[in-house]
Amino acid sequence: MADRFSTHDLELGDNVVTKRYASWDRGEPHREWTTLTLLAEHAPGLAPTPVRAALDADPPTITMSRLPGRVLRGTHATDEQIGALAAALNRLHRIPATVARTLQPAPWGPAVAVNKARTWADRRPDLGDDPLVRHAYRAGVAWLSSTAPDELTVNPFPPVIGLADGNHANYLWDDHERRIRLVDWEDSGHNDRAFELGEVVEHISRLDGTLDAEKLLAHFTLTPEEANRVNGFRRLIALLWFLQLGPTGPATPHNPPGTLRRQAKRLVRLLT
């Protein structure tokens, strides 16, 4: 299991990985252990198998099986890999809602994302003088001021188990078995399926490599209402990243020059 993008300390053994948490104020170790245990029962092989844990140690640790493969982040995802990612997510989302509800709500979900976007917009972040960027900002603020974001916070569909993190480093491609597995469940919980799909296709890590959003979404059977919700969450998440990409924004140091303009183009297209 690769650790290039990890924010925690990973000790890699031949068959197991021990994860030492750098922070755990949101209950991350308990969340991850609980979800891995549940997945081992309901979707074995989709995620690491939990081995042992010291959840109340300082720092907390979890030991889990080591998965083969390489992360999708930083690569050009092929059609086969996109299909495998869709298959993995569909398998995860088919776990019954009654099981999903035994988990805590994911800490990153629709209401939190809407509130964060409005908070960032209200700060009037410095995004520079590029006309395209300024146009994207005005369009994003106008959308945030509408009723559309609030409508996204009410989910009429059953919840699913979610990673609540669309970082493409969380998806491991196994060249031997030609499949995708999912890692890093520290922010997991029950969540809105449309939000989870929006996270995957609009996370800023998409710019580190390529993953065709439309090809991925074509693998999911969505009702018209679900498809509209996915599109709404794509707008929301793209806007959130955009608002954090100004010269002094928190996302800027982690992304190459030109990311703000690329994100502005993406946002304008999604809002049109």
C-alpha cells in the first residue's frame, strides 16, 4: 500500500501495514477500525482487512492487511481502471442502508460542505485579477446565493457507506487482479451517495493525472433526480476547491502554478 500521499505514519510490513495517527481529535482511529471491521463482513476484499488496533494509545494505531497495487492519483486512468473504480464503488454502495446506518454520519458531507463554501465566499478570498477567475467567482457566488445548495442538504435516498474523501490516492489499482480497492477510511461514515460520487470526480487530486468524470459516472445507474444531485455536488465541490486556490489560499501550496485558472474553467463549465 503506497504512502506517498498519506498524512499519517505508515509502517509497511510484508503482509500488514501499521498506521500511526498524527491526529485523532475527530475520532479517526475508531471510525476507520469500525468501518474496516464492517467491510470485512459485508464486502471482503474491497478494503484492508483489520488485524489489531490500539485505539486509545498515544498515538493510536491500527494494523491491517497490506494491499497490492498503486494509487490512481498521478496516473492517466484507463477505461479499464475507470470501470474497475466504478465496480468498487458500486459494490460499496450496494451494502444495505440498514448496515450503513450503524456507522456515524461522515464528518464531511452535504451540509458541512455547503456551510464551508458559503464561509469561504463570504471572506471574499483574494483570487487575483484574471478575468476568467473573476467571472468564475461571480458565477459561483450567485449559485451559492440560490436555493440549489440548500436543496442538496436534504437527502431523499438511503445513505451509503462512504469514504468521505475523493482523493484519488485512496484508490489502489491491482495490475494482477485488474481491480480497485479502497484505502484510508479515517473519515468514513454513512453519507449521501450523490455527494460521494461528486467527491470522487471533483476532488482537486483529479488535476494530478487524469480520470474522465463522464466515463466514470456513465457506469452508475442513476435516476434523473440522483443525476441532478450528483451535478449539484460537482458544482459545490469544484467551487470549494476554487475558493481555496488564491495566492494565499490553503490549497495553493499543494498544487502546481496554473491550478486556479484550470479550476476556474472547470467551475464555469459545471455552472453553465
